[in-house]
Amino acid sequence: MFKLRAGRKIITRAVWSVGLAGLCGLLLIVAKAAPEGTALVFGPWSRWVSGTLGWVFSFTKLAVAEWLLYALVVGLPLGLLSMAFRALRRRSVWPLLTGLSRAALGAVSIGTAFFLLWGLNYFNPPLAGRLTVEPVP
């Protein structure tokens, strides 16, 4: 029963990972093809996300990147140790595959969040072009 349930979870995570990676690829193609449309959609979204994150993290002296870095530094070794102990305790490869599928989904989720929150900004038209001013060298 455990193998069947674990196998389903592994496949579900793999499907989600492929779907999120496909979403990033599709957004990349659209952003390259229509940078003006990207600016119209991404501009308000970016301001709202930046304002919300700024408000949430204004209660501490640490920046968002520091929180993420500390979570990664603490979470990655703990996750790897947990995955190894489960595999050794059960003497099976299923906990290892489950842990790897979790790690893959986590990595793709972080990549998708980065791309949606900040990465699309690269495809905006240059600021000088949007402001209709000539850049001074």
C-alpha cells in the first residue's frame, strides 16, 4: 500500500514540476514576443507584490533575500538528512524517490516564483523608452 501511495505522489509531483516548467517556458516565449504587453501586465503586478512583501518584511530588520537564504541553509540539510534516515529506516528506495520528487518540485516552484515575481522585468522595454527621454551618456 505504501509503494502505491508513494508512487502516485511521485508521479503527481513530477506532473506538477513539468507543468510549472512549461508555464515558465510559455511565459518566456510570450514575454520575448510582446515586451509592451509584458510591461502592461507585469508593471502593476510587480508594484503590488513589491509593496506587499515590503510591508510583510518591514516588521524585521532582515531583507526578503536573507530570510530565503536562512530558510535554504537550514532547510536543505534537514531535508537531506530526513530523506536519508527514512530510506535507511525502511530499507527501501521509495523514501529516496519521494524526497527527490519533493526537491524537484520545490526547485521548480522557487524558479517559477522568481520568474513571475522578478524575472519578467527583464523583458520590459527600457525605462528611457517608456519615459520618452533621451539618456545622457
